[in-house]
Amino acid sequence: MSGLKLRGVRKSFGSVEVIRGIDLDIEPNEFVVFVGPSGCGKSTLLRMIAGLEGITEGELDIGGTRMNDVDPSKRGIAMVFQTYALYPHMSVRQNMGFALKFAGVAKDEIDRQVDEAARILELAPLMHRRPGELSGGQRQRVAIGRAIVRHPEVFLFDEPLSNLDAELRVHMRIEIARLHKELATTIIYVTHDQVEAMTLADKIVVMRDGSVAQVGSPLTLYDDPDNLFVAGFIGSPKMNFLKGVVAESGADVRLPEYGDQIIPLHDSVARPAAGTDVTVGIRPEQFEPDGRTKLDLKIEMIEHLGGETYVYASHNDGEVITVAARDARAVKPGQNFVARFNPTSVLLFGTDGNRIR
Amino acid sequence: MNFMIVRRAAVYLSLSIATFISIFPFYWMVVGATNESRDIVTGKSTIGTNLVANFQNLLAQVDLAQVFWNSAVVAIAATVLTLAVSSLAGYGFEIFRSRVRERIFQILLLLLSIPFAALMVPLFVMISRAHLSNTFTAVILPTVASIFIIFYFRQATKAFPGELRDAARVDGLKEWQIFLYVYLPSMRSTYAAATIIVFMTSWNNYLWPLIVLQTEDKKTITLVISSLTSAYTPDFGVILLSTVLATLPTLIIFFVLQRQFVQGMLGSVK
Ligand SMILES: Nc1ncnc2c1ncn2[C@@H]1O[C@H](COP(=O)(O)OP(=O)(O)OP(=O)(O)O)[C@@H](O)[C@H]1O
Ligand SMILES: [Mg+2]
């Protein structure tokens, strides 16, 4: 298990810069998840770490060695691909042993390693099959097995579960978490899926347009986002963003689009000048029946999930706010709805999108 | 309802005609091989009793073993070399990026439109200057870099997943090893289809061997059949028998590789 250090890492394809200077430290044995919208450069960054894409500028250090120009097979990494990328003409056993065979490992030793990986992943009954004869979940396990056999210092996963159905995805997610414990290696994992990111990660790296928007533990990103982008990206349903203005007193935020409702500013928050435009962020699940501040809304749509109910409501046909409500089975679209929350739970963002703390 | 029946009938009728048109010459050839020349000329189209006699006549006129050997050497060598060179080129064109690759490829496709008749003479001059005339090398060499096969492999390579190459690179394979140990075996049906095409083309090639092969001991089966037809009194029984024999190898190859051939033409990577 090696740690990684990225310093000012950049990548351009022709004149287009897709990775724009990334600094990142990954501790040994850490489970790091890259998330971000499509096209933000997650795969590219992962492939640069793997050595499948060149690094235009900056330094990549794995386990204390500069790896910028080292061959992929010599970086101590193994990669699991989104499409599994199993060799179609080889059996499961041959697929898993292929890298070792090329590294000149003796046949008995290859067999031992492959059997060990097969045991961990419960692949023993499938060893003679071809990839074409396996289900999606089984192929995924073989792909992971092929990675394990190489005993990498760092595992790289690029959206490994995105081709599986929902149930299998949950199952494999738990499997991967278990593997991380059992193998005790560093894992870098790319995903679109919030739940995967929140449940698997020790540390989440939120990326945006080729840069890092924020790095932190899942709960840090959820509770204490640095900017609007991260606040909006982490959490489902999304955080509500309300337009606000700092009131004359400087101690309150006024919500002009919600009947000039006043939210008193928390003492620990820096006080922007009166009249400053701000964005007030409040998560759907932070509304509570006995909150001190209220918004008068009219219900537009309701989603009953059984345990929870999501109420989509607006004030004077303005922007729709999502409220997660318990005990709201009886409410109907068109009704008036009072959403209450505590002013201490809101987050404030400046016009530049950064948190006002 | 009536319309449906008429439509069906029309489909079946046209399919029957097409089948007849494609099968009849074949049938005629096989039947003719068993008949006397006289009967063939008068249009007899039932199995005859002259097969053995035709065979003896054929053996009396040509060294059949030598001729088959010549054709086989040429066709097999041409197939192996063409597949090796042209598949590598097609793979390279698709996999490796370069600013000029599309330009070069377009030029290649343009060259495809130059008729062989226009290339024949300069090609022959080149071959003679290289002192290769009347050798198998001379027959094979000009066909090895086949633009059509390069094009075919480039198209097929589009279906070869990039992540498979990446996986192989992470597993420690060099570029040539990826080609040899990952690409080649996983594109088996493409190779099978190309094998049939190249082998048939080479086996049936007539004009170019006619130009570069001069001595009897080098002649291939197509040249021999042609010389049989130009005899003063052509024996059609012998000619058709030799044609049947000449068809057999391609037929065998086709049936052996048939399944892969169809898959390869449909362009599937398993
Ligand atoms: N080989 C390439 N040549 C040119 N541009 C590329 C290449 N590979 C990726 N890009 C561009 O780089 C950007 C980042 O791509 P990347 O695949 O890393 O995104 P991603 O975050 O993994 O997206 P997704 O979540 O959809 O997988 C995209 O705008 C993409 O178009
Ligand atoms: Mg991606």
C-alpha cells in the first residue's frame, strides 16, 4: 500500500486543457473516490495515474517514487475497467494469470495466486469459463480478481459498477468495501454515483472542469461544503438554494422572493456588508416541524417513498424547493405548506460561489 | 390478403430464379466432368460415365500434382503474408493517431480505383529488374499489401475495445504483444473471413501469374485450365473435370471457416 502525491498535474489534448493543475495527497491504505459531473476529467486523471495517458505537466509520485514516465505495468497499480475489459479468448483462469505469465512468474506460483484470488472472490466454479459465458456481476468479479492477482499497491477503479443492475450494484459495493478491508491497499475509485461515493470513501475528491472543487471526508463535504458546486453536488435530493440579501442591520439575511422572510445570521458566520447578495443553502432534510424560521409555500408535487415524503413547493410560483417531510402522507398538491427550519442549519454562499463562513 | 399471397409468390419466384442462376453453372460443371466432350457440346445435362476416362486424359496432359502444389504454395504463402501485413496495417491505421493518417488512408482508397491493367506493365518491369520473373515470389509480392484487406481490418478494428488494449498495457504487454496475444486471437472471425477472401483471390488469380510465370513447372491451376481450353480440339470433359478439381480447395476452406466467415462479415468481436 503506497500513498500518492499529485503536484500541479495538468493534461492537454491538443490545445484543450482537460486537467487544470491538480494537487492531491492520498494516504496509504486510503479509499479515495473521484466524483464530478460527466466530462470533468475523472477518467482522464485516473488514466494518468495508471500511466495510460501521459502527464503534460506536474509531478506524480506513487509510494515515494516519481512515476511520470514509468510504464503502467511498473507503477504498482492495477486497474478495473468500466467494461471489465476481460480478454475474450481466454478462460477466467488465464485472464487472471495473464499479467503474471508476462512477468515471468513460475506456473505453480501463478496457479497459487490465481486460486487465492478466486477464493477471495468465490470464483472457483467459474475458472474454466470464457468471459462470454459469464453474467455481468461475474465478469466484474473476474476483473477485480485479475487486479488482485497482481498484488498492486494501488487499485484503480473506473466506474466499475455502472454496467450492473441496481441490486447487483449494492451487492458489489459491499463486496468492494469488504475487499478494501481484507486487502488493505490504497484504492482510487471513480464514480457518478453519490451513494457509492458516500458509503465507500474515506476521502472524496469532488472534481469540476478539470480542477478539484473540494477534498474531504464524505460527512465533511455534506456538512461543510466549501462552495455552491460541492453543496449542490453532494446530497440527494439536492440542496435548495434561495436568493438572499444581507439586511441593513448586517445581522440578518432577507429573502426577497419569500415575502421578505428574515433569517438571523449565526454568530460564527462572517458578516458581509449590508445589501450584499448571498445564496442561502438548506438541505431538504434540514426542514423540521419545530424550526424557528418558516417559508410559506404552495405544494406543486409530492413524492411518497414510504418512509419519507418529498414535497416540491414554491412561493408565488417562484423557484421550487424540495422538503423532506415525515408525517406528510396526507398533504396534497395545491395545498399551502409551511416549511420550517432552524436558521443555524443554513449555509451562506457569496456571489462568487464560495462559502461565507 | 390476396396481395400478401401474390407478394409471397413473387418473393419465392425471384429467390428460386436467383438460386437456379447461381447453382446451375456449378451443376453443369460437375455433370460435365462425368461426360464426354461430344455430349457436353450437345447439351447433355445428366450424370455420365466418362469420369474415369476424363481423369486419365487429364493426367496424361498435365502433371496434376505439380500444378496443385504450385497453386497451393502461391495461395497459402500469399494468404499468410497478406493477412500478416495488411491486418497489421489496418490495426495501426485505426489504433494510432496521427495528423496525416486520414490523408494517407484516403490516398490508399483512391489507389483502389486504378485498374490492374494499368499497373501490369510497370509492375512487370519492376519484377524483371529485380530478377524475380518466373518465381512464386513475383506472383505473391504485389498482392501482399492489399488495400482492400487493410480497409477491412481497419473497419473491424473499430469494434476492438480500447479498454482491452489498456488492460493489456497495465498487464505489462508491449504494443506488438498486444497485437499478437490480445488483438489477433480476439479477432479470429475477422481473420477467418479475410483468409477466405485472400485465399480465393490468390487461388483464382489468372492474369498476373500468366504474365510472370513462363515455364511449365511453375504454372498454377488457372493457367493450366486456360491452356487446356486453347487446345486445337478442346476436350470439354477434361476441362470441366479440372475446373471441378480447381474449385475443391476453396470450397473446403469455405466450409471449414464458414461460421467465422459469416460472423466476420457481420463484424462481430466476441
Ligand atoms: N483522447 C482524448 N482526446 C481528446 N479529448 C479527450 C480525450 N479523452 C478525454 N477527452 C476529453 O477530456 C474531458 C474529460 O474526459 P473524461 O473521460 O476524463 O471525463 P469523465 O469525468 O471521466 O466523464 P464521465 O463521467 O462521463 O466518464 C472530456 O471533455 C473529454 O471530451
Ligand atoms: Mg469517465
